[in-house]
Amino acid sequence: MNNRGFSDYEKYLLVSDQTKMLRGTYPHFIKFRELMSSLDSMVGKQSNTYTYNGESYVSSLTNPEIQQIQSAFEFGTYNNSIEKLKYIFIDIGDRLF
């Protein structure tokens, strides 16, 4: 299936339907989009630190792992890298995405 014409929210729903890590609601999507923006910045800086809600965190994930997560949401297709989000959720102390 070609998901390129789908909105970011539709892609989020497609991925969230395949995992317990994501709730699949619009308010959770908004929070998730903010988190992904922080992770995008981390990858862009080739760093392992990111800022979310004004707090700085050190990620245990590598840039290639983050890029796999980004790819899943870019294409709206689930892959095993999504499950690695649990490490980010633990870091920030919020598991409701």
C-alpha cells in the first residue's frame, strides 16, 4: 500500500494500530509529534541528547535507530523499531503517546 498521500495523523494511526506503545488518538498524536520533532533535531545534530518539554535527556538509542522510527512514520508502516520508543518514553516519564 502506498501511504505517501496520507496525512501525518493517518500514518500515526496506521502505525499505532500495530503496537501497544501508541494510543492512536489525536491528543496523543499531538504529543507524539512534539516528541518526534525533538528526536528529529537530535538526529540532525548527530547527537544523543534531545530536549522535550524544556527538559534535556540523553537517549540510549542511536541515530540509526531513531532514523528507523522516523522512517516508519514517514511511510505509515510498522516496523520493530517502534518498540524501541519505550526507552524514550521511560526517559521522559510519560508512556501515554
